[in-house]
Amino acid sequence: MSKANNKVLRMKQAGSYMKKQIKKQKRILKGEVVSDKMDKTVVVKVSRLKIHPKYKRRYKITKRFKVHDEKNECHTGDKVIIEETRPLSKEKRWKVKGFVGEGELKAKPEQ
């Protein structure tokens, strides 16, 4: 398969080709809300450890994502689970999936 057609699976059936769309798995990350000043948007800090290729020393990488929060439920300091989604604006490509508390995932409260 070429690079341009890596998301389409071609299947042969009765002498003709059918195209079957392959669904891409969404990435899920865990982070902490660092800003909730925007309307329906929060900034989430996601930290991870990376190993230096030469010196084998671990160091921390922190990345900030703008995340969609439909009901403005998240506040600064909350631990959240975020999920990749289609582009919602120039910089927003993530949405809040739920909250994290004492070791388990807490679903967002329905109102």
C-alpha cells in the first residue's frame, strides 16, 4: 500500500475491489488543568518521562493542550482524562473525557 492510501483497506470480492474504511484509534492522555479562563476551553498540562538516547538519563517533558470542555466543569488543579477528536478550532483537537480521582476514572456528571 502507498502512503496516501494507508487508511483504506482494499478487499477483493467476486472479481471487483471494495474499499473498507479503517477507523483510527483515538489517543487518550491524562493531565492536569492549568487554566480555565476561556469559555468552554481549558488548558491541560501532560507530563511524561523521556530517556536521552545517548546518556540514558530520564528527563521530564511537559506539553500543554487546549481542550474542549462543553459545560465548563473543569477548574484549575483538576486531574482529567482527555481524548483526541476532530479539529474544533485553530488549536483545539482534544476534548475532556472524564475526571481522575483516587485511582479511578470518574465520569463527567450528567445534568
